[in-house]
Amino acid sequence: MIALERARDAAPRHGSVREALGRAYYGAGRPAAAGAEFAEAIEIDPTNDYAHFGLALCLARGGERTRALGHLRLAIAMRPGNPVYRRALSRVEHQAGAPPPGRAAGGPAAAGGPEAAGGPEAAGGPEAADPDPPGGRA
């Protein structure tokens, strides 16, 4: 991660570096830092579908499901055949219908974020949303 942070500092306008650092932060359990990097990657290249996907997972994990849905829909519009994006959209849509984390009465999902409700992203980085993750942008 240190090498990616140095690369980002040396070339802050390279979206691919920001995306890679976002993936690393997410995998390290730092969704807020990951979200900031994915947001920068989108600022640099608004057509970066994976950055929209990664940001959406970070937002959903933080309880901002409405914003997450928007980014997931953008990612799907850019890459409509990606099943990982579609599964994430279904999962977040389902979560959006439920009360925000910590507001439900009882049950394990009330104690935490989307990962407590069984979201696969809890197991690792955005790639963990599917056992066969996308290899990045093509």
C-alpha cells in the first residue's frame, strides 16, 4: 500500500493509481479511504466503471445506499454485461428497502453495516463481491 500511496503522491492525476489504491484500502478494511480514492478516480475519468462500482460498495457499507445505487447504475450502464455489478445492485437495492444499520429492532443486521446482513464485500475488497471478480477495466 505504501508503494501505491507514493505513486499517487508522485502522479495524483493518474486514475489507475487511484483505483488501485482504492482497491487496496478497501481490502485493508478502510472503506472511507477507499471511497475517497475511488471518488478521485471518477473525478479524473468519469467513465471508470470500476471506480463507480468500488465507490458504490464503500457508500453502501457506510449506509449511503441511495448514493450507492446511483453509482452502481452508472457502472452497469457503462458495462452492462458485468454480472458482479448486477449482483451488487440487487444486494444494495434489497438493503435499501431495509432500515439503515443500527436502526432495525433486533437481529444481527441491526448491529452492523451491509456486511452484517451478509454482503459478500465484507470478506475483502470490492473484488470479493464475486468469486470471479472483474480484472479491472478493459
